[in-house]
Amino acid sequence: MIGVLSYLVFFATTASILAIAVLGLNLQWGNTGLFNGGVVAFFGAGAYGTLILGGPPQEGMVGGFALTYPMALLGGMAVAGVMAWIVGLLTLRLRHDYLAIATFGVAVAFENLMRNAEWLAGGAKGVRGFERPFREAIGDGFLYNLVFFVAVLLILIATYVFLERLVASPFGRLLRAIREDEEAAQSLGKSPSRVRLTAFVTGSVIMGLAGGLYGTFYAFVSPQDVLPTLTFQVWAMLIVGGAGNNRGAVFGAFLIWGAWTISGWALSRFAPVEAQLYTGSVQFILIGAVIVGMLVWRPQGLLPERLIVSQQGSNPVNKRGE
Amino acid sequence: MIQNLIDGVLTGSYLSLGAIGLTLVMHILRFANFSHAELLSLGAYSALVFDALMSGLVPTLAEKLAPLSLTWALIIAIPFSMIVTGISALLIDKLIFRRVREKGQELSMVFASFGMALIVRNIIGLIFGLSPQLYSKDIAFAMVLSLDPLILIKPDQVFVLVAALILMLILHLVLSRTTFGYALRAVAENPSLAQVNGVNLPRTIMYVWLIGGALASVAGVFYGLSHQLIPVMGRDLVLPIFAATIVGGIGSVYGAVLGGFIVGIAANLALVVLPSGYTPSVPFLLIIIVLMIRPHGLFGEARA
């Protein structure tokens, strides 16, 4: 019983962390129409940043700043934000394919750097030796995982509320205005490239937060954690859940992560031994098919964006009771 | 250093071929097609199948054309593979991209191409296995061009370069001398105006996929000749090809050719200063540099 329960907590923690990343992507893609092809780079920046800033000093490696945990997490988010700012500054004025390609390139280069730079990130061995916060007080067992899950859940809720407020605010309206018709927004004196940059950086910082939590959860991060696979998964979560809808984003995260976990388990359990090598390929074909199928048949996702007219015009027909 | 330069030119010849199709699609359909590199894999693997088929049917074709490691069977397999890959590109467009396009979701095309890339790459892995394969198991001996400094070049590489240049010349003649070439450029310039003037838009798009797929297939075979065939080759090629289109300017065929060579040479020259592990990052650095100093590439023009 405790085994099942502890697995459920483990699953829900991972899904919640990914949901935070999906929320970040939803701000970029769902609300602003920015294609981020390198989600994993910003996620990874958060994870590596947190562990390097908060980890103990290690021989032959930069880092070991041993910052207190909140500072390390904020630092990781800042690394993600700075990376997004540089990429955004270079590409957001150009047509949208440039952002897609450049972000994809960031992810390739980031993974490549982490794999090779032993002095910075431990190379292929990754960053080890990170002390999880409050471990001395709570210990390492089930209780710690439960507490950590509650903390992640609270952060997820906080992120959700923050984004809901942001989207409902005048700034959120501006984002949608630019997504729908850039020139119209420009004619009203708004600066699309600056607003886009703000949204892009904010979304990436949220992905960095998710990455920081992920790194904390495992107390370890290696180049294997920053493969392009994660970008596909986060994208699939958003597309299936419903781009533009924060509830859809969270729902999609749990649904796809559940499907991914179950399909992986089923393939390893029921597939013949000689086919085990190919379970990864089958999973990728499935996730690719889910993405393409959704775009062809239900591009709005399972929970579509609800467009609300926030202020009714002075047209008397629209007035209540008339 | 000179060796790196030569290797770079040879790398550039297949990157250019891949980039031409990509830049055309990006210009006319206006989306970054992340599945284009999978057409290279598709072409390379279908050539492998036709090569085996030809050698099986007519054993005399399986003999090597010394000093190349190339066989007649493989040379005959290339046009077949071009046709198969071109038609596959067309089918993928018909089944997936056109539907997404018609739903008015232009931006979603990019993502659909991500999904398509995953599907194609892993189906190839399922069919052909995950381990690398070669067209010919014989070792192709390198020729010594100069002893001081020692410069080596494989006969296959010379063949690849010459064949790539011939293909580019043919494409250049088609684009600059035929009505079809004019129509293509007109569509790229302004689709609605081209249609008003009697250009059949759907048919032009069809030809773009056919040409892009065919050139990608040759690029894939050439990559396979220079390195090895592996199902994830598309993953390693997608960024260099994108970099080539950005360096040359999206939409410019000549830019793509030049961009391909620049990316190939830069990646090989980088070996002089950087450890080889960092090579995959070079195209990204190149993209960043181009975006900083000349955002629309060498031959590109600003377009929203």
C-alpha cells in the first residue's frame, strides 16, 4: 500500500513540475503565439543553475557557491531568463521561424555544452552532491517526498494564479491583441517586439523554475535530463490540454505524463525481450502521432481557450437585462 | 587547417543540397520545417534498399567503380530514391501539412513538422534497426594530395562534390531559364499576385515538395557515403541545414548553397580551435552571429 502511495506521490510530483513548465510555454505560445522550440534549454538552465549555485564546492569545477536554497532557485530562474532575453532580443523582431530555429539551436547548444564542459557542469557525469533543503529536519524517506510534493503543488498553484491574473490583466489583453493582429496593436501605439520579449522571458523564467524544482527533486542533473525529448513532451502536453487555457495546460501535463508513464511500463512489461530496445522508438512515434493528430483533428486542444470579451461595448443589446 | 577546409567544402556540398529544399519550402509555405532533415534520412535509407535490390537482381552492378567505393547499383539507386523521397514529401504535405494549413493555423505547421520528424525518424529506426549501416563495407582508401602538409582526400568525396555542383547547376538553369522557374519565383515573391497571373499555386507547391525531397534524398545519400547511415542522422543534420538557410537568407536558393558551404567549412574549421565535442554547437553560434550582424542573411530580404 505504502509502495503504491509513494509511487503516486512520485508521479504527481514529476507531473506537477512539468505542469509548471507547460504553464510557462502556454504564456509564450498560447497567449502570445511565440514558438519556443527549445523548452528544455530553459528548463535545463534552471536545473543546472540551481544545483551549481546551491551545491557544495567540488574539485575541478566552477560553482559550489553553496547559496541558501531560495537564492539558488532564484539564480537558476535568472539564468533561464538571461538566456531567453538574449535569444529573444535577436529573433523577436524577425519573422516567427527565426525564433523557432534559434530556440531549437539553444537547446542543442545547451545540451552540447553541458555534456562537454566538465569544468562547468561535470560533463556527462552531471552535477552531484546537492543537498536537498530541509533534509536534516525531515529525513530522506517517504515523508520528505510528501512534503516536497506539497511544496511543488503550492508553487504550481501560485504559478497558475499568477498567470491567470496576468492573462486577465491589461497586459494579457495586449498579448492576445498582438497574437491576433500585430499591426492593429502597433497602430494603437503598442510595441509588439518589447511586449513579446517580456512574455518570452517571463515564460522562460517559469520553465527555469520548473527545472530548478526538478533538479532539487532528484538532487542530480545530467545531460540525459536535457534531451530534446522533454521539449516534445511539454509541447504535447500543451497541445493536447489546450493552448491558451491554463487549466488545459495543467490537465494536459498530467494526462500526457500519465500516458507516457503507462505506455513505457506497458511496453517494458508486455513487449517481447528482443523488442525491448525499440520501446523508446515506439513511444516517440506515439507522442509524434498524438501531436500531429491533435493538430489535424482538434487543434484547439481538449480544453480550448475561452475568449471572453472583458468589456462590453456601449451597444445597448449587450447590456444586462435589456 | 587546409585539411579542415577541404573537409568543410565536402560537408558543405551535402548541407547545401539539403538547405535548398528547406529554404524553398520555408519561403513559399512560410514555416520552419523541422522534418526536412528526415527527408535526408528517408532518401539515404531508400537508396540503401534500392542498392541492395539492384545488386541482388544484377550482381555485376555490385562491383566497385575503382577508385570509388561506389557501385553502379548505388548510382542507379539514387534516382529511384529521389523519386521515392520526393513523393513521400508530397504525401506528408497532403496528409498532414495541408490539413493544418487549411485550418488556418500557420504557426502550428512548425509544430506539426516537429511531430512528423519524430514519427519518420523512429519508424526508420524500427524498420532498419538502431545500429549504423554503410553502403559499402569496403574501406575506401584515401588519396594523398600533398605530403607537406599531409592532405588526404577520398575519391568518394570528390564524386560527392562534383555531383552536388552538377545538380546545383541544373537547378540554377531550371530556375533562371524555364517558365516553371519564373512561376516559382513569382509565387515566392507574392502568392496572390502570381495566382492572378495564372500561376497554379497548388501545383507549384507540389513541385516545391518534389524538388525539395529529391535534393534532400541526394544529400542524404552523400551524407551516408561520407559518414554512415543511422536513424537519428536527421536529428544531427537539422540544425546545420537551418543554419545554412539563415546564413544565406531564408528564401534564397543561392543563399542556401553558399550558406551550406559556409556552415560546413565553419564546423570543420572550428575543430582547429575547439575540442571536437563542441562541433554540434557551431551552427547555433553561426546563427547567432548572422542574426546579430545581418538578420536577413546574405541574400535574404526583410519580410513579415
